[in-house]
Amino acid sequence: MVPVLLVLLLALLLFGAGFAIKVLWWIAIAVLVVWLLGFLLRSTTASGRRSRWYRW
């Protein structure tokens, strides 16, 4: 009985980790797209220099 519970617990742990990693990949892709759009679509200032779209 104990080995079956351990296998089920391991399967549940691996399923949860796989789901979390997949979600993190989608979040990373979304952040990359937003960053690229901000980089490409940033506005120009009056002096002709391009300004940053972020505040760092």
C-alpha cells in the first residue's frame, strides 16, 4: 500500500511541476512579446532622440 501511495504522490508532484513549468513558459513568452512591442513602438521626443518606454 505504501509504494502505491508513493508512486501516486510522485506522479502528482511531477504533474504539478510540469504544469507550473508550462505556465511559466507562457508567462515568459508574453513578457518577451510586451518587451519587444515596447521596444519597437517607443515614442520619439521633440529633440529627435528616442525615449525609453520604461523607467529604469
